[in-house]
Amino acid sequence: MEVKKNPKLDLRQYSGLFLQIGFVVSLGIMLLAFNMTQHEKSTSNLGELDDLIAEEEIIPITRQQEIKPPPPPEPPKVTEVLNIVEDDVEIEDELEIEDTEGDQETAVEIVEIEEEEVEDEAQVFFIVENMPEFPGGDLELRKHIAQNIQYPEIAKENGIQGRVFIQFVVNQKGEVEQVKVVRGVDPSLDKEAIRVIQNLPKWTPGSQRGKPVRVSFTVPINFQLN
């Protein structure tokens, strides 16, 4: 005997519809759950922020303690020692006071003090009334330096040349002293320039107010290779 079913009552024909309804329902549940979790997270975060603001650490303001300097030490106590001397002690050294009052018969010896003229030999002048003079004048001085200068061989080999400035003093006797290099070029050239100036003959010394004095000079010596 065959069981006959009404085709209208067969639910298999609605299986696609049921499947779509299931998808829609499941999707709605997922969206609802997602919204609930997001709201809870945002709410919980706000609560934590309030807790952090409420629990801010308050840093107390501290002041550095003033260090008082130690008190000054007490001054040492000075004890006075009194030596008591008996009246019977004789004093060996007695002060003798002589009569210094003079009368008409008192002879007074007058001692003449000679004033010594103090000459300031250490003072060096740069400009005086009568300047020192080389025998024959400045032209002869240049000739003398040019004739007596010897160009150092080491300077020739290295091609060294230039102008050396020499400073010296003409003393009260016209002698040249205190020769030194003011501005040099090379040790060999400087040494030769000093040698020539030290061997200069005597000058006519300079004078100030009629007295010979020491006068300073500066002379340039030019070393040039031909």
C-alpha cells in the first residue's frame, strides 16, 4: 500500500527559504553580540580613565635644608703670668742720663755734608737733545754694515732672505751694548746681524742737558740674494 503525500505539505520545497532565514537570524545575533561587547569595552575604558585621574600622585614640594656653618672656635684663653720681684733685688744696668743742655762755652762742630750727584745709569733714552752719531753719519753706518756683512752659507743654500731688525744701546762712552733682535728672519741671519752690530766702532755719545746719556737705536739689516 503506497503512502500518498500531498505535494503542498512537503517541506523540502521550502528548504532554501529556511536556509536564508537561518543566515539572517545568525547574522543578526552576531551583530547584536558585537555591539554589546564594544559598548562594554568603551564603558570599562572610561571607568579606568576616571580611576587614573583620581589616583594621580601628588608630589610634595620639598625645600633644601639650610646647612648652618659651624660656630667659630672659642678664642684661646690667655693666662697672665706675673713675676713678683722683691724690693731688695739690685738692678745691675742703670740708665744714666747725661746733661745735654748747652751753654755759651759749649763748642758745636759743624760737619759739611757733600751732596753726591746720583747718575741714573740704568735709564735709556730714545730721543735726546743731541743724538749719538756714527763716525761719518748714517751713510757711513750703512756702508760699514754692507762691507762687513757675510751672508751665511746655510741661508744661501736654502734661499733664505729678508730684513732683520736689530736694537742696541749707545752708552755714555759711545760703545755699543745690549744688542738684540727685535724682529728676525732666520737664526743664521739673526746671528750674523748681531755680530756686525756688536763690532761697530765707537760713536759720539748722545747728551741730555749737557750730560752724556744712554740712547737706544733700531737698525734694519736687509739680506737679499742676487
